[in-house]
Amino acid sequence: MSPVSEMVVAALIVLGALFVFLGSIGLARLPDFLTRLHGPTKATTIGVGAILLASAIFFSGSESTAVSLHELAILLFLFITAPITAHLLAKAGLHRQARSAMRAAGDDEAADRVMTRESAPSEPDAGCQRANDERAPADR
Amino acid sequence: MLNAALEIAFVLIAAAQALNLYRLLRGPDLCDRILALDTLGISAIALLLLFGIRSASTAYFEAALLLALLGFVGTVALCKFLLRGDIIE
């Protein structure tokens, strides 16, 4: 391994680890759930991405393989799944917030409806829920 | 130089995992705990890759890929459960 590529690998490793650390600081310190969601997503994309890139450079040309492709599979998978995970978590967080807000307002019936398919009109993604209803009327 | 960088990275990621664990145990809401668990899995992947670089062995990639897969499926299942009260409808 040449000194230049070793330097690049070392820099990428430190950068990646720094981003993972910063993401976790965000997770631990930020005030509410939706802001806390913001930190770790950067840790996933830039942090693990930089470490994977370092690993790809490190293993490329070292053994029988010219270019190491294992990292590409992990990178692709992580980059595809990170937005899906964040979206689902944000949705779950919003639902729980809406539910507890309705409970606090004394509207228990509306709060129960958030969990089922007939959501209240004031609910953030009521339109989406209604579309689901029309597609599958007798799903349960 | 690579060894020094690896040492720094190990310390940083261990600290990150400690912070994740703090949020996992303390998290006021269930969503916070799920997020912390997911982040714990991500930093475990990073740790595995660093181990792979240090021991110059490619055997760690399969474990990292498996961890990424299981972490994703677990997070999606937990979120579905919170949203619907059911995982497979």
C-alpha cells in the first residue's frame, strides 16, 4: 500500500468515525424526537459511507481482486434503507404525538381513531389514510 | 498512521455507542428507543468494518451486511407495530 493511499484511508476513517460520533451526540442531546431523528441519519450516510470508502480503498488491489465490491453492496443497501427507516420513524413519532395531544385535549375517541384506519380529519396524513381505505375496504 | 487513525476511530465509535445506549435506556418515548437501537446497529456496522481493516481480512463484510439487513427489518417491524398495533396485516 502506497503512503498516499494510506493517508487517504486514515483520513476517511477518522472523518467517518467523527460523523458517527457527532450523530450520536445529536441523538443524545437534541430536545425533541423529530430533531433527534436528524442526527443519526447523517451518521448513517456520511459516517458509515466514509468508512466503507476507506475500506474499499484499503482492500482494492491488495489481494486477487482489483476492486473490492463487498463495500458497494453494504453502501447501496444502507443508502437505500436509510430514508425508508427515517420516514417510518418520523411517521410513528407524529402519530404518537397526535394521539397524546388528543388524549390531553380529552378527545379519547379521536385518539383511538388514530390507530385504526378511519383517522380524524385533523390528522396530518388523513388523505393518505383515506386512499388506503379505498384500496382495501375489507382488509381487517 | 493507519493504526493511529484506527485507534482514534475505535474510541470515537465506542463513545458514540455509549451515547446511543444512554438514549436507548432513557428515551422518553418508544420512538426514541427504536431510533437509538437503529443507530446502535449502524455504529456496530462501522465498528465491524474497522475491525476488518485492522485485521486485513474480508470475513467481516458478510457480518456487516447481515447486521445492516437485520437492523433495517427490525426497525421497520417496530415502526409498523407502533403505527398499526400489528406488524403484518
